[in-house]
Amino acid sequence: MSMAAQAWTDAQDEELVRRFVEARDATCFAELFARHRKRIYCSCRAFFEDGSTAEDATQETFLRAYQNLERFHEGNFSAWLTRIAKNVCIDLWRKQRPELATEESKLETLPDGGKLDEKADWRIAAERVRKEMELLSREQRRCLELIIEGYSYEETANCTGLSVKAVKSHIQNGRRMLWLRVQGMLSQLR
């Protein structure tokens, strides 16, 4: 974005903030949300591998921004939101750490040997696919996760900073690697 375009965007954001603070005009905040939601989500998604956690962080970011909008005084609104998002991500990450141990202990309680019911088989398969995705390159994993979340190639390119061609390549290579690693296990579940 050119400096002139950035200055224009900053001025528009400042005007929306001013109108919201003065008149509590909800449409102003809705416009700010619409303008910055995807970028903030992508920032949160870069922090969390889990799309739902990134979405929670995005919502919390905008909630905090809403509650503290009168503290914003001129400048780059986008950078201000990004700072809030960073703090939210750190807070959520700290809260989730104890839960990870709990989730791992749940997997250890599955019975050994014998025929597990179909639901447990699929749960184990999903966990294996998740673990195999962690072994992919960072770009392949992020591109696959965003596509799974329903983002288009263009939106994925915007979130990752890659070209659309590179996104398609990472998705194709990531899918191929996953299939090679889990095809035997998945074929047994049919």
C-alpha cells in the first residue's frame, strides 16, 4: 500500500473512531470491524495453529478495542489493533497451557488392544492426521489449515503473504505428503 493510500486509510479509521467515541454510533465500529477483521484473524492465526482459537482471539481483540476505543488517539489504527491482538494471543496461550496436558491424558486413557468402537478409531485417525500435519513445512500446514477453514486461495494468499500460485503449490504438496503418511491407516477405517 502506498504512503498516500495508508494515510487516507488512517484518516478514515480516525474519523470512524472519533464518530464512535462522540456519538456511540455502532455503525462506525461495525465498519472498523469489517475493514480489519481478516487481517487481525490472520495475525492471530499466525500465532495459533487452531483456527477456532484464532477466531476466539480475533473476537476478544475487537471486544477489547470496543471497550477501550476512547484510548486511541490518532495514528495507525491497524497497528493499535495488532498490538491488542498480540496481547490477547499471549493471554489465551497462557490460559491454554494447562488444558493441553489434560487433553493428552485423555488420549492415554483409551484402552490398549482389542477392537475399539468406530468413533474411537476415527478419533485416533484424526489425531494422527493432526500430528502428521505438524510435520509439514510451516507454509504447507498454514495453507492447508486456512483452506480447511473455508478460505479461498486468494484469501489464503493474503493471510500468508504468499502468491496464489505458491499457495496452490503448498496445498498440493502438503496433501500429497499427508496422504503418503496416513493412507494405510485411513484405508483400514473404510
